Amino acid sequence: MANKTDKPKQGKTTPDALPKTGYSRWQQLEPFMPFSRETWRLLVQDGKAPKPTYLNKRCKIYPNAEVHKWFADPKNYRAD
């Protein structure tokens, strides 16, 4: 018998790849990240990850092109 946790959440599918253009929220980036949201927030704060654009006070989006640059060289990435 299948466990309830084995069932994928409805409406939450993991994409095969992050789009090269456009913007993504953390929930869309999370499947590709090897760490937590808090670690990402600290990297952004230190200028070591792409800066977000704020849609409103609580909603941040990240430019996919910058996220791909970060994926290519995370240790040497510096936000503009």
C-alpha cells in the first residue's frame, strides 16, 4: 500500500530545467538548489547570489539569466 507521502503534491511539479529567461520565485528555484532558503537569503545579502526584484513587500523574483550565471560559477559570482 502506498504511503500518502509518496504521492506528488498536486500542482507542484518539478521541471526538468530552469528556463534561461524570465524570472522565478524561490519555490521554482528550490528543486535546483543544494541548500535551504535561508542559506540562499544569506548569499543574496552578501552579494554572492543574484539580487531579487520585489513585486511587492513579500514577493521576490530572481532573474533566471543571473541564476544561470550563478550556477555556472557559484564561488566567484558577484551580484552587480
